[in-house]
Amino acid sequence: MSDGKWSQLSSSFEFVHKNLDGFKIKEKVDSMGIDGYINYCALLAAGSGAVAGVGGPITFVVGVPADVANTVAQQFRVTLAVIYHRTGRYAVSFPEFMKIVGLSLGVEVGVMGLQQVVRVVAQVILKKLTARVAGKVIPFVGAAVGGGLNYAFIKAIGGTLLAFEDSIFNGRRELPPG
């Protein structure tokens, strides 16, 4: 991808982060519990995966980009929910948030700058979410494949985040800008 595309992607991630309703996520976690909230987000992701795959190639073209966008949104919601669950904070800076997203995907963020973290996170997400595209081409079977894989992806992200030590969430260290 060109630098312009990475910049757009970073802006998209930042837009999703900025538009997360932290207070609403807090209220849902408080009422449903963290495991219930993770399951709720996994079901929302499963729904878009099923819709994207139900019609095979007919829904594939429009459905897959919408499915990827929804699955990323659910991943971000789960990330913020676990941050809130572990720290009581439901508002975190974009650099800190992306560091935690990266760690949840197995990215060694170390001394990477924010833009590098965003690039690597985007590559990992796209790889994970597009690797299952082939199953969505077969009508109706694609619904089960897409829904099941999205559900499993979000549940795995939630499980990974919950398994992290508290220091991951309480570290106030910001990523360098570049």
C-alpha cells in the first residue's frame, strides 16, 4: 500500500476509536458483565459475517467490506470494554488504544511508532479477516462460515485481552509518533 492509503487507514482507525461511545460501553459492561459484553459483540460480528456470506457471490462484493468494517468496530468495542473492565477507564488515547489492539493481535509493539503499529495492525487484521473469504463465496454455506469465523475471532480477541496482565492496561507509556 502507498503512504496515502496507510494514512487513510490510520484515519479510519482513529475515526472508529474517536466514535466509540465509551460511556455506553461502560454501561453495557456494568449491566451484562465483561463476558456477556464480549459475547454480545461477537454475535454482532457473526451477524455481519452471516449476511455477507448468505448470498454467495451476489452479496460478497458489498457484504465483505461492510463485514470487515463491522468486525473491526466490534474488535475495538471489545478492546475498550476490557480496558474499562480492568482499569475503570472508558476513555484512552488513540496511541495507547492502538498499542493494546496490536498486543491483542500478537503484534510486538515494543518501540514502534504509532504509524508503524497502525500498519502492522491493519496487515494482521486484513490477513485474519480475508483468509476466510473463500468460504463466503458458496451461498448459505458462506453464512455459516462467515458468522462462525467472526464470532470466534471476537471471542478470541476478548479472551486474549482478559488474559493480559494489568500492567498492559495501566501503562501510560505513549507510542512515539513515527
